[in-house]
Amino acid sequence: MKQDINHKTKPKGPWVKPPARIAGSRKRHMVLVFSFMFMVLVPTLIVYSYLWYWANDQYASEVGFTIRSEEPHSAVELFGGISSISSGSSADSEILYQFIQSQQMVNSVDTELNLRAMFSKAEGDPIYNFDTSGRIEDLTDYWLRMVKIYHDSGSGLIELRVLAFDADDAYRIATEIVVQCSIKINELSAIARDDATKYARTELNLAVDRLKKARGAITAFRNKYQIVDPTVETESKLGVLSSLQQQLSETYVELDLLKSTTSKNDPRVKQADRKIRVIKERIKSERQKIGLTKGDAAQGFSAILEEYESLSVDLEYAQQTYLSGLTSLDLAQAKAQRKSRYLASYIEPTLAEKAEYPKRLLNLGIIATFLLLFWAFVILIYFSVRDRR
């Protein structure tokens, strides 16, 4: 009986799986749909509406420049007026790169052109329109959005793209940026020239002070001893001494002649002896004055002469130092003038004929792609956490 029952329960023919139930919508499907709508479609539509209905057209003006400098390479070129043009250092371009983004630049351009009025022309644009009640810090932040800087630190090239809601405004802003950069470069050149001549001017001032002191010492010496030039006084005294020695020699000759022709008691012989004694006393006195013999008077005049010679040496050195300082200052000023820097524009400010910004299709595509990727990332995380429960 048991075998019969088992035999009856066996299916006849091949076994077939029961048909699957009709798939219906589930909660996770609704999550996918609504999340896609609110995270991708709705934001994309909002961005589309803004770009095509509220965003104002923006015109671009481009300009490019670099810093050049003239400097001689040798003394021949310096005095001959031959110079070469070389590019400025990267430090100068870095200074301009930071200066263009600074509040000082924004304030200067705003003073000249009224940036607040230019940037507030996008009426109805909630993102790009500038509020005229904003302070200078707000204007500087807005400036960084409208002025794009491209800087090559290796070559020192700087390129700008200036955006505005009017083509003339963009052109005027770009032109004013070049003007302000030129003013800054001129200031840097003036500072460099002052630095280059500062040491030479300091040395010249020291030389002038030394020369004044040396001349003052000479004047004080002359007033003290009532002698203009002791060397001239010495030459005069030597001349007197030489004349006395000549007279002494002539008197000796005359005395020898008298002794050979007359007797010793001849009055002329006595007179000649008396003349010789007087000349010798005078020679001795003159020698003492000059310092050719020992004595207080001789030592006093020698000391005066030695003091004057020392003062003369100081004066001569001060004069040479002064002339050297003048020459150094002239050369430093000439070199500084030849080493001036200037702004060289290789792209003049351009005047746009059509609005190229904002790039609506590109911006919409980027935002939509980002939203889609973000939505997919969120969904993957959601289902990964759900499956682990």
C-alpha cells in the first residue's frame, strides 16, 4: 500500500518551475526616481533657467605683458651708450601678480573708473550683479571673480582676462590695469635707483665732511700762527741764509786780499773781520729759525712745520676722497639710469565684439555631470548600507 501511494505522488513528465509573479513597483524604485528628480533634474532645470533667462552676457578683454629692463654689460657700453634689452626678473613679475589681486589695485581702478557702477549693470542677475552698497573688501572679492590672471613664473609673462557686462567697460578696465602696473614698475625702478646710488651718496657725504674738517683745520692753523704757508716761509728763510752765506764768502775773499796787500793794523782788515762776525751771527740766527741747529726756537718752528705738513696731507687725502666719491656717484647714477625697468605689452587690451561668457552649455554640462555623479554616489552608498542590514 505504501508503494502505491509513493507511485501516485510522482509527477508525470518533466518537472517545470512555477511561473514568476508579475513585478510591481517597490519602495526602492520610488526612492531612485524621486532622488533622481530632486538631486539631478530639478537643480539642472534651475541652473538652465538661470543661465538662459537671468544671467547677463559678459564681454572679455584680454591683455598680456611682461617686464623688460635695459642694462649695460661693460664699461665700454656704459660710456658708449650701448645697451642691451633683457627680461625682468621673476621677482618683478611676482610683485605685479600679487599687486593685480590686491586691494590697492582695486581701489585705484575704482577711483579712476567707478567699478561699482560697472559691475552693477547686471540687473536681475542674483549671482553676478554687484551690490553697490558693498565695501572695498566685497569689491576686492568680486574683482577676483571678474579678473582672471595667468602667470608664468619661468618666463615672467602675465596674461589677464577681464570680464564686464559691457565691452567698453572691459576694455577700459584692462587698459587701466596696464596703467596702474606701469606706475608700480616706475616706483620699483625709482626705489632700485635709490638703492643703487645710496651707498655712493653716503660715501660722498662722508668725503665732504672730511674735506670740510681738513680745510677748517688748515684755517685754524693759519689763524693761530699767522702764517699762510710755513713751507713758503721756510723757502724765504733759506733764500736769506743762502744770500748771507754768499756775502760771507765774498767777505772772506775780500779779507784775504787785504791781508795779502796790507798790514794787520789796516782799518779795512778790522772792518772786514767785524763784517764776518756779524754775518756769522746772522747765519746762526737764521739757522736756528729754520731748525738747522738745536734750540728752542728751531724746535718750535720745526714743530709748526711738521704740524702744517700733517694737516696738508689730511687735506690732500680729503680732496682725493671727495673727487673719488663724486666719480663713484656719477657712475652709480649713470648705471642706475641705464638699468631702468618698464612694462612691455605683447597683447594690447582687446575690445570684444560679442559676449562669450558665461559659457552656458559648458557650465550646464559640468553642473549636470557633477549632479549625476553625486546622485549615483549617494545611491550606491544608500543601497550598500541597506543590503548590509
